[in-house]
Amino acid sequence: MNWEALGALAEIVGAIAVVATLVYLAIQVRHSKILLEENKKISLGHAFQSRAALRVQAAHEFMDPTWVAIRVKLYGGFSGMLPASLEENFEKLSDAEKFQVMSYCEAIVNSIDNVLYQRELGLMNEVDVVALESHIVEQSALWNLSRCHVPRRVAEVYERKGRAGDV
């Protein structure tokens, strides 16, 4: 066997190795894509589970008789809607009650910020986000009164929706 034949054989072996490598890489990319989709489903499930657990925990905490009494004072009854006299009602609360309202607002605002972050990651249903954006606009007066910190994402939604009157 001469050098030319050896060179041709090496080229054939090299070409086969390149094709085998490409097939292997295609299989690996396909497998990685499947794993990525599965991980996205798992993340989505965890996100929904976390939101459900938070709602259950919040409902339990907000049934505390002290908190119920504060909400009745603040809202002026059972309506659940923010009254026109919200600022007046807030000022009538004791400092301890105001602090409890601020803590409630902080918890809600941070939960909303988390949901907005999940939307950025593609883990949120847009219908839920639209409802959440309405809640941001409705509750912003209470957040301002209680002087709770409003994260950037939540503030941006308020600026876009609340000021534009889109909700």
C-alpha cells in the first residue's frame, strides 16, 4: 500500500468520524431539548404549587381576628373594595394596626413581584397577569398610604396601567 492509498483511506475514516460525530451531536441536542422542555414543565408546576401554597397561607393568616378587625376598620365594612374614605380610615388606625397593614402590603407586593418575575421567565398565564395588573392599580392607594416598598416591576406595571387608565 502506497502513501496515496493510505491518505485516501485516512480521508474516508476521517469523513466517517465527522458524520458519526454529527449524528452523535444531533442526538445529544435532541435529548437536551427534551430535558429542557421537561424542566420547564417541572418549573411551571413548582410555580403554580408555590402560588397555591401562598394563597392558602395568606387566607389562613388573614383570618386572624385582629387582622379581620383592622380590615373592617380600614375598608369601612365587608365590601372588600377600597372606600373613598381610605385615607381617613387609615389615619384612625393605631400605630400597631398601621404597621400590620404595612406588613400585609409588603407581603402582597413581594408576592406580586414574584409573579411578574415568573412572567418574565415564561412561567405565567397572561390571563392571570392581566387580573394581577388590575389588582396592582386597585391596591396602589393602600400601598402608598402604608408606605410599603414597591419593587421596580410592580411600580412599572402601575406606571403603565394605572396612569394610562387601561384597567
